[in-house]
Amino acid sequence: ICLADNLPVGDGVVVGTIHKLGIDAYQLPVLTTKASIIAISAPLIMFCNSISKLLSDTLPGRQSEGGVKVLLDPTQVIANLQTRPDLIRRWFYMIGEYACSGGPPEGSSAWGAGFEKLQVRADLLYAMEWFVLAHEYGHHVANHARAESSAAATGTIEEELSADIFARAVCMRLGHERQPQNFFAMAG
């Protein structure tokens, strides 16, 4: 997208995972260059995976001509939660375990959703991962924290908001261009 729209990409970006606890992603400028490193923690990838599973189970849906139509009306989501106490329990354990230990609850990899929910889950997962990557890439494109020494490198709330806006625009475009379109990415 950046190359197609002639946005500055500097000397390029390297993306990789970091081995650390916590749900984390960040962009590190390579000093005295226009290159960046985007680092994503393995727990962040697991978090996106876990949340996409729960969200796809939580959002009510119905079969439609093109697949599953997700119902985003809050009253229908609440009604779904009220009839499925297992979902509330799973959300409670998921949030609690990530808050306390930084990782998913034991046994959370089991997922009993039917085939109709697979596309919903995939779209949610792509949208979350695209947003994280695009946010960090937004820091690179905007030259955030670019300095000649690590002592001079700082981040601000304005830089974070700018990176969020960039990520939303990228996700909207990626979601629109994907076939079938990814509504969750298009929603930013």
C-alpha cells in the first residue's frame, strides 16, 4: 500500500517476533538510518488468536447467501451472551489469565466453533494483526522516534494517535481490496 501510494518507506522495515513476556509490539528506528525494526511478541500473536476465537463465538450470526452474516446489534450480542453462560465464563477466564499471567488460560486452544464461524474468526484475526503491523509501520512512515542517539528517542500520545489513524486507513484499504471483503478490517 505504501509503495502503491508513493508513501515514504525510507530504507525499509524488518518485522519479527521478540521473545518476551507480555502483549507487546513496537517499532524501533535503526539509529542514523531511515530503517526500522518492528517487533511483535509471541504472546500478542496468541492473544489475537484467542480473542478472535471468542469474538467469533460471541457475535451472533446467521447463514446468508454469501456465507455467515454477523449481527453487530448490541442487543443481539447481549442476548447471545445471556443464553450462553459458557461464553461469559470463557471471557472472564481469558481476560483474567492474560491480566495475571500474560498468556491464555490452560486448554484455551480447544475451539468448538462450526465451519460457518471459521471465516468470521479469520477475518477478525487478520483485522487485528493487520492493525498491529500497520500501527507500527505508521511510526516508521512518519519517522517517529527518529534520533541520532537512543537518549533522544521519545514517543508521545500524538505519535500513537497518528499511528492509529495510519493503521485504520491501511486496514480499511486492505479489508476493501480483499475478496471477500473483510468487514472488520474495513471498520478500522
